[in-house]
Amino acid sequence: MANIDAYLKEKIASSGAAYLILIDPDKITSEETPAFIQDCEEAGVDGFLIGGSLMMHGDLDKAISDVKECTKLPVIIFPGSINQVSAKADAILFISLISGRNPEHLIGKHVMAAPLIKRYGLEPLPTGYMLIESGAKTTAEYISGSSPIPRNKPEIAAATALAAQFMGMKYVYLEAGSGAERPVPFEMVKLVSEMVDIPVIAGGGIRDAETAAEMVRSGAKIIVTGNYFESPENRPRLKEFSRAIKGK
Ligand code: 1GP
């Protein structure tokens, strides 16, 4: 699919918010993929993020091909590391870990990845990525070796997001971490959304439709869920999440 940035912004304009499902290649098999993608499509999901902080045995290329075989919805890489650049996706979140102060995650990895992204013809989506304290230490925090923004300091998140916008980033991502005990506080989503003009993405620890809806009411424009729908018994609720996010 061409121009994923325009696609996402059109979805946000028409529905108020977009809904992306995070697929962790470690957590789904090729056999399970078609039924899951079909459920997502029927529920009105707008696209897929694919990647993970840690990839134990999953094959990113294969996982992307599996998804793309079943859908025309965009597949966007959410890279956990420099190894997660694949020509098979439509786009890649070009993330800078702006909550941290580790130069490798602010520019180092990017220098290594940029030529590859160009060669593969992947659309980069420049994204200011912020880890937000969410209870227990998350994989993203541990792997990146950076501390999250304290959850009771929304003003730090807002100032950081504004700096990202001024640097030209197109999205800002408030991340509680996959499987987080607590999602990003609504108050923080609200303050950040009021501060910036670029779309705010919220994810991590969202396990019910009402939380997703409240994220959107607080100003988030893209909602991401991963873990919750990895369990097949939760999938009948996909539609409820999607409707809540789109304010229906
Ligand atoms: C997306 O990493 C999250 O930002 C996904 O989090 O797996 O907790 O939904 P969950």
C-alpha cells in the first residue's frame, strides 16, 4: 500500500481515531494467522504493527508475508531492534526513544537502519517514542536500558512530545509497554494531546474497550493493542474495541 502516513491520517479524520493491532511474530503461527487477520478485518481494524522488543524464535519476514497474504490493510514494522527491517512491509515506525537519553536509541541505530530502509523502499514514519512508567519494569525498558517517564509527571511527557514535534517527527507514541500492569494515564494522554498537533499513539496494557475509548476521549488518535487479542478467547471482543475507538 502506498503512503501509509496519508492513509492513517485519513482514518483519523474520518473515524476520529485509528486502531492498529500489534502482532508479535513469537506469539502467532502461520496456521493461526489467517483466522486472526479475518477477525481483525471484520472488526474494522485499520492496520497491523509487527515486531517485538525481543524475538526468540519468530521470523519477521515470514510473519509479515503471512499477514500480507490475508489482507490489503497496511503492515507497519514496529522494530524492537535493527534486525527488524524487512522489505516485505509497507512502512516502518522510525522510532526515536525520546524518553531516554541513550544516543544509540536516539540516532545510532537509525544511521544503521536508514540505508536499508531506503533500499527496501519502506515508508519511514518518524515517531517520537516515550516509555511511560506502568508498574513493573517492562521488556522495552529493560532492553533499551532507559528509564521511563514517571506516570505522575505528565508535564515532562508533554514537553518531550512538543520537542519531538519541533524536530519534525510525525507521530508521538505513549508506550506503557507490552503487557503493562497499567496503561498510560489518561491525564498524561490529555496533556500531551493538547500540547502537540501531531497524532498521539497510545498503547500498552489496554485490556478493555472502555479504556481504549477513554484514551481516545483524552485525545489519542491511534490505539494499539497486542497481548489481549493474542488469546483466541478474547477475539469476540475485537469489534467492541474497534467500535469504542471509533466512538460508535
Ligand atoms: C503497544 O506494546 C503495546 O504499544 C502493546 O501492548 O500488548 O499490552 O496491548 P499490549
